[in-house]
Amino acid sequence: MSIKKYYIQTFWCAMNQADSEKINMILLQSWFIKISDWRDANLVIFNTCSVRQKWEDRVFWMLTDISKENKKNKKNILVWITGCMVRKTWIDTKYLDNYKRDKNNAKKIILANNESSIFNNDDKLFPRSDNKLDFTLRIEDTKYLPLILTHILKEPIWKDNSFDDYLKSKQLRENPSQATIVIQTWCDNYCTFCIVPYTRWKEKSRTIEEIVKEAKEAVENWAKEITLVWQNVNSYWKQLLDKKYWNEEKGKWNIDKSLPLHSVTSTPFEKGRWTNENIFKSPFRQLLEELNKIEWLDRIRFTSSNPHDMTQDILDAHFELDKMCNYLHFALQSWSDKMLKKMNRKHTYKDFKNMVNYLRERDPNFSISTDIIVWYSWETGEMFDETIKAFIECEFDFVYNARYSVRKWTIAEKIYPDDITNETKAERWHILNDLLLESLTKRNNMMIWRVEKILISWEKEWEFFWRTRNFKEVYFPKIDWIKKWDIVNVEIIKLDKYVLKWKI
């Protein structure tokens, strides 16, 4: 077949980044070449995010730009959308003979049953894109990509049966020193504001053996840092175990003191501290311990976790396993317990704050980042003032502040009207960002004159950069004898707003 060029735009999260690496591997082995300018591509891919409206809007803006380019220069750039915006794997009607739309099919989110089921077209993305879209493909259906391209391009596209299982398909990593490893799929929490459970699928975990094997292969190919990803890593393995171990209502491991060590449960949280008696190991802790044994691996990270199912053994892993990094991202969303209940979050602010206190007591430089929704439906000024107090008390190292936008299909769309003006959301968003800068400056100043090990992972023109073990971003001028993938000892010497400067 002829060599084709493709451009891929990945939106937002680490999970989508990992999925794009899987797409890169398939297309590379199908004789496609990745390029950096979509105007020169035969195929443009949008790996989408539906968490925020602005990401969806950007996709449709780019679809319009591609359509204009096709008309202006008589091109035929194909467009494929995958990720959270996609409900089903389907092909535009112009590639289907004598097709009649079945409107009932569009009401469900399903995986393709077989090869013939992809020759369909009912996803609402097609009419929304005004005939600017060629096909949709759920990331779990990636094995059908060569078949779809063969049908559309009218020439055979190479196929490998090893792609038949999405979770086992390999990734083409852009940075060999780092490996992002998918350990499970999707999310079962159904937070009222969140679209993910309605666009993806039920949680499904990989085995420890599969994950460790992939990590070892990555290390053999020069990876020194691995990041375990999915929506809620602490619920890893819950669907593979007897339901008595997992409390579906509370979304956490059950406490059973009769169980032996290594059983899947955790200790209670009392008086602001985790108790030390009857400690059991959660499946995720067991996975971390196995990964910690891998020779030549330097550091382990994971994202993200929900506070409600965080267990003591996971918190302690940051201090007890030498390759774990002293950094944790878990989403608070709001201080107000009333608001957290409306969000269907299963933690309280006290739960969250107790864990922050525990981590910082053991290591004052332990970095914590979180997510906050600015002005969720029916949030009062008093509730927002409580969130401001959380910023002051927790002293976050970073926060992803998001202005709330109602997402179609979610519970909030049906029962919680978006009653806050955009102007008010913007005002509150800037207040929190200003507080974040104060907190970040204070926390980063604690790093000045410390000696840290940095894994050099990226470069920008005349600078190298990456992060400390506690996830602080650090920049320094290039030096001839230092290469990417090196681990070097550095002294932090200066704070430049959000980033640190340092010397060898």
C-alpha cells in the first residue's frame, strides 16, 4: 500500500495520552507516518474529551477548518473522532450503500459486536458535524481501525491480531524514558456532573501479571518512570473479587478484621489518623509492590484517585516503597459537604483534610494536587467561601480549577439547572487562581536550596526540563554532557512563578 500521513490531536487527560500511543502503534505498523501539521495529512484524528464543553467546541472548530482546507485546495483529508465524544463505532453514510438510518440505535452506548456491525451510522456526531466527519471509533474498538481504513481508502491496510484486546494492545511511546500504563477502563462512580460513565464503559481491570509484564518491557526499552492511569485506580480489581470485599454503595473496600494479611480491605480512619492495627493490603497496593521490585525502574506515579476509596496502605506506599514518588493527585471538587452530596461524591471535606494532614506530617514536602469545580449548580456564596478556606488550609501544590458547564447525558443535566452566569463563574475562577498562585509560591519556596534528583525527559530549544519526585516542574539550560533520560543531582536555586530553576 502507499504511505499515508496522519495527524493526531489529543485532548486533556493522561488516559487519552495513553490511548493515542496505542493508536500511534497501529498506524505506524500500517505504514502511516505521523506529522505535526494537519494540513499535510491524509488522516486527522481527534482523541476527544467531554469533561468540558470547550474541548468539544474546539473539535467542531477544527472540523470546519479542515472542511475549508479540503474545498480550497481540493484535498480529501479524512477525519476520525475517538475518545469521550464517541458513543459507537460507525462510518459516514457516503461510504455505505443503500443505508437507511435506524434512529433507535443511537440511544445506546455499545461496543461493536463484530466486523459487520461497524457498517452503520447513527451517532449524533455525524449530523452535528454537518457531513465533515468520516468515521467514529470507540477506543475499545481500535481493532477495527484497519478494516475501516481499508473500506474507506479502497486499499488493504495491514492488520495484526495482537490489537484485538484494547487493554493488551501496545503503545508507541513518544518519550522512551517514561511509560504511561493503563491498568483498567472507565469509571463506575456516577458523579452527577461527570460524563465519563455515559461515554465509556463499566470498570474492567487488567491482571497484575499483565501490567508488570508491560512495565518490565518498558524498562527494558529505557523507561525509568512509569505512571499508572485510569479514572479511579484505587478501585483496581474490584470487579474480579467476591462482592463481599467491595462496598458498592460507599465505593470502598470493606473492613473485615477476620481476613488475613494481603486480603483486600483497609483499616478505618479514626480521629484524623489511620489506625495501625489490622492493616490489610488492597489489590492496588499489591500491584504497587510488584512494580516496585522491577530492576532499573527509578520512579512510580499514579493518577487519579478518589478520596472516598483511598486506603491507608496506598497512602503508606508513598513512604514504604522506595520507587514511589511523594506526590498524589486526588479530587476534592468542593469543601462544602452539602455540595459534595449533590455531586454524588462519597467523601467529606474532613476525610480529605485528614489525609492531607497525614501525608504532610510524614513529609512536609509531599505535593498534593486536586480538582475544583467553580460554581456547580445551586452553589451559594457561602459554599464558595468554604472552598476558599480549603485552599488556605490545604496549601495545594497545584489545582485544576474548572468553570462548571453542564454535560449532556449526566444526572446534573436532568435535575440541577446551571443557574450561575458565566461572568460570576469567571470572577470566582480568578479568585481561586490567585489563591493557587499564593499557595504554589509558598510551597515552591520550600524547595529552594534543596538537592533533588531530576529525570531529564523533555527539551525546549535551549532548555531541558522535567520534574522532581514530588512533581515540581524544573528548567535549566542545556549542557552538552547531559542527555535526555539522564538522572542528575541538582540544586534548586530560584523560583520563577510556577516553575523552578536550578543548577547541577
